[in-house]
Amino acid sequence: MISLPGQVPSAANMGARLAIVELLNCHSRALDRLDASLMKAVYWPSATVDYGGFKGEAHVFADLVMDALAGQYQLTQHRVTNTVFEFLSDQQAATESLVFAKHLLLDGSSEMVFSGRYLDRFECEGSNWKFKFRRVVMDWSRRRDVVDERAEGSFAALTKGLNNQQDASWHHLASGLVPLPLPAR
């Protein structure tokens, strides 16, 4: 089912693409909010990963990576872009995505910026797509000094991001909850 670039996908193929993009986005959110449950939800129980230093079961990795990230970084941002799709069948797809990940060290003095790619395999059972395999490819990485301006000037009044369930996004995305009240001026 190799498709040509620019070919209009079928409705079913478009739905599969949207489901896979949502999985990619949820995986990044799981890393950035230290949410092992969400990470496990995007992988089939038999899925495996190759993150260089860890090669094995994705569900085991989900628990390990959360502890590793929390022990080294205040915050992370994983951005996935330029995803190229290859549908191997109606139930299997392979993707290559660019990943740009920023990691603010615990003391806030520097950040590690990772540029690479995700090589992913997805499988569909019924109408549910999930990861079957992920390999991380490193293109380059760099470390930069940071001048933390979160408490300065107009930034001081902004809601601050957190890497846990106290982050404003948890409340914002929870179904049935009313929006957070705006602070008094």
C-alpha cells in the first residue's frame, strides 16, 4: 500500500493518519507531564522500544523513563513534526517523524536540546491504533546555558508549567470540569 506523495488519501486512511498523529502527540504529552499511564495507553502490551540505553518492553520503559526524567529535569518539551506515513496494510503503518526535545535541568541553569527522529510502527485492532515499536534516532544534541526569566517582568504573572498533575493542563483537559477562574487584576 505504498502511496505516492501528494496522493489524496481515502477517508479510512485519513482517519488512520489522524489516530496516529494523536498517538504521537499523546506520547509527547506523557513524557512532558511524567504520565506513565498515558504512555502505556498508547502502546500495545507487546510493544517494544529502542531508546538506545533501553531496548525492551514499552510498558516497562514507561515507568523507568518517568523516574529518569524527574530525576534530571524540571521540565521537558517534546515536539514531533514532519511525519511521513507508509501504510503497510490496512492494519499496519510505519512513520518517520522529526523530534525536537528541550530539557530544562533541575537547577534551571542550562537545557539539553535533542534533535532526532522517531521511527515508529503502529498496528490497528478493530478501530484502535497503537504503537507496536519505536526506535529513536539521534541526529544531534547540544547543551545551552539558560537565563531563567520566568519570574521577570510580564512573565511573572503567567501560569507556570509543571511536569506533573499540578500542571494547569490536567485541570484544563479533564472532562466535566469548569475552566480555571481568571486571577483578579
